[in-house]
Amino acid sequence: MNEELAKLRDRIDELDDRLLVLLNERARLAQEVGHLKLANGEEGGPIYRPEREAQVVRRLQDANEGPLPDESVERLFKEIMSACRALEQPLTCAYLGPEGTFSEAAAIKQFGQSTNGLPVATIDEVFKAVETGQAQYGVVPAENTTEGAIGRTLDLLLTTPLIVCGEVMLRIRQNLLRKNDNLDGIRVVYSHAQSLGQCQGWLTAHLPDAERVAVASNAEAARLASESPIAAAIAGDTAAARYGLNIAAPGIEDIAGNTTRFLVIGKDAAAPSGKDKTSLAVYARNRPGSLLELIEPFARLGVGLSKLESRPARSGSWEYVFFIDLEGHRLDVRVAEAIQEATGHALSIKVLGSYPSAT
């Protein structure tokens, strides 16, 4: 048995050696791509191409025969692309901090560990960091399957010159964290308001007498819990590791499959990837039938709508702006035609961006 095990380990070592050679060969090719861009006068152009990376991941997942699941294939190759990209130019991505938040986890999922993270205090500061050039990209929460849209993100998308160039779907696993590993003696539970809402059923059933205190982020909640033996926090695995806390109760979210959608914002538009979304902000006319007039061209031209949500406009005159997600890229013929027709029925339409659909 030991001899058989040794043979298997020898084969694994041989494969690891081959993988290392192939990874370095890939890295050298990535460097050659960068040199070729410079030779063609593309200096200063975007290093990160979301449509290209999406195509790579989809192709590999289609070819994947297991036993690795597709999610692992995506994670592994995004890390490989991240490391290769950093050889050309390290990227900086701003996110809602501090370190240990779900926003940081979304940024890592999208850009990989070889990207420099820039944690900031508010969603507003994420936009500002990208607009001023402190970061090339930002990751902001847009909506949650339990708690709905993140209003501040939607408001800022209306006024920013930045473009949505990607989306990240992050499965949110909420854990109860504390210094001890049980529920005894917990008098206060800290978390972001969204997370408290996602776990209110569990809290009512298991900690009915504990005070619930909303704070700026789940990472801040974990920091506070690390300082008090009577406190707990609702946060993810990353926050537990960063602040040295135990997971007293795992997976306490009320709805299984709880997922947050994050948007990637930057200054460069994504080209078509073959499976894309386009996000619009539409100011509708305040008259009967205006919404029907707006969406009719999309239905007639066979452009699917994956999201239609209204939000009060800032005019204060009981007017509304509709946020619409379309299937397809704005450069697709049918999508472009539908947007052009809809523009004639709206006060105005802002194309927030076209980007690869998250896998």
C-alpha cells in the first residue's frame, strides 16, 4: 500500500513539474503580448480585458471533463490570468472596506490575488477612487437576492462618467463569529444592516434577547466582536480569519442560495464576449403607457430583459428612473436598434455599460 501511494505521489510531482513549465511558458507569452501592444503604439491601453478573460473561462469550462467542478476551473484560471497580468502591470481595484468584507471577496473573485486591493470607507469613495485614478477599477454591490437593490450604488451610476464593465455573483454565506465557539452569553450582535436583514429569522430563533447593532461593514462588525467576550458578528470566512474569531454558527442566512451581485466599474468599455449584458438607466415620461412604449421595441426585436426596476428620480417631482438589464451587448445589431427606438419614447437613456454575463 505504501509503495502504491509513493508511486501516485511521484506521478503528482511529475505533473506539478510539467505544470510549472507550462505556467511559465504562458507567462512569457503574456509578456510578449504586452511587448507587442507597446510596439503597436497601444501603451497606456487597458491591461485588463474582461471580455477576453470571460471567453477563456467559458471555453475551458466547456472543455472541462472533471473531476474539478467548473467553479474551481474558473477560480484557478482567473488566478493564473491575474498573475500573468501583473507581469505587465499590476492593477489596483477599489472596494468597500475594510479588509475582510464580501466586497473584497468579490474583487478577488473577479481580479485574482495578484491585484492590489484598495479598501475605502463608502461606496461613494469607490467611485471617487476610480474617477480620480487612484484605482483602475472598482467593485460595488448592486443587489442581493434577499434584500434587493443597493440604492446608493444605483444613484451613483446615474451621475458617474464611469462605465460598468463586469459583474460578479458572490454566494453569501453568513456566519456568526465570536471569540468563543458557542452561543452562550451573547448580548449584542454586530453586522451590516443588509446582513442583519438576511439573518433576522435565525437571530429571532436563537438569540432573541441579543441587541442587533448595524455598523458600516461586516469586517467592522468582526473587529468589534474581537474586542468583547459578550459580542458576536455576522460576517464571512475571510473576516473570521482576519480577526481571529471562531465560527460559532455557520450558514445562518435565512434563505439558501443568498447571492449578492457586484458590478465592476472602470473607464474602459468591454468589447462583446459572446454572452453579455447591457445595463440602462431610463428616465420615463410621466404619462400612462410610457413604460409599455419603452419596453415594446425590446420585445419586438427579441431582446430579453433580465431586470426592470424603478427608483425615484432626484427631481423630487414624483418622477422615476428605470434600471433595465438587457441580454446582449450594446454593439449587437438588435440591441442597438432596440435602444435607439426606446430612446424616442423616453426623456433620456443612459447606457451604463455592456459587459460579460457572470458565470
